Amino acid sequence: MKHAPFSTSALQTLVICRIGVQDYALPLEATLRVVRLPALTILPDSKPEICGLLNLNGRHLPVIDGRRLVGETSHYDLTNQIIIVNAGADAADVPALGLLVDEVYGLAHLSSSGVHTLDTSYAGKFFSGVVSLDHRSFPVFNVAELRRMVA
């Protein structure tokens, strides 16, 4: 049985967001900030999950359409938000990509007992775990796979 890597430290902080009808999470240490959806530069003939480029302080970042990524119908407007994901542990302050979501709720602090690793044979490569909070479960994005998607 193959498992995707997922941190099981004593306390994990996650960014909780909504895409379509489902809530999702990303590790806080992989995120830099959240911005409102500005005008994106459309890239003809790009991957279907890429909805355009975001100009973030002169740096152009690919933006992944969260709805397409999770099998929902693509739809976004000026109420959507973009979670800016960093380039990794060696470049934690460097933005690498944006993830377009419908709404960011805030942060959740969980002990490792609230985090469950998912088997990649059924979870797919874009999710590394699932968390339980307030009697709800949230799939956790595999940030390394999101980074590979735009590399």
C-alpha cells in the first residue's frame, strides 16, 4: 500500500477553504498569503487546470483553477480568492503558484491525531491526507504535486 507523504507533527496548522460544495485544506507552512481575484492573463493552449497568470508584484504566477482540479464546473468571479503557495521549504518566501478557491475560511490548528494519511491508490496524487474538524472531513492538498503541476 502506497501512502503520500504528510507531516504528522504534534500540531499542524491548516488553511481551510471552499471549492464548490466541498471544503479543503492546505498546510499553512506552504502558503504565503491570500489575495482577491484580480484580472488574470489568459494563456491560450495551456493545461486545462491553469486559468491564467497572476501578476504578483511584477512576478507572474500560474494560477490553478481549484474547481477544475477537483472535478467541479469551472466558475469564478471577483468574490473568489487565490491562495499563494510558496516554492517549498528551501524557498518558503518565494511565491510559486496560486490556487483559485471560492472562499478562504481561516486557519485550523490540529493535533496529529486529527490528520489521516491517504492511500494514493484511491485518493489520487493531488491529496495527501484528510483532516477531521467539528464532525466534518476536509481533504488536504498535496502541495508538492501542485508545485510539480506548474513546474
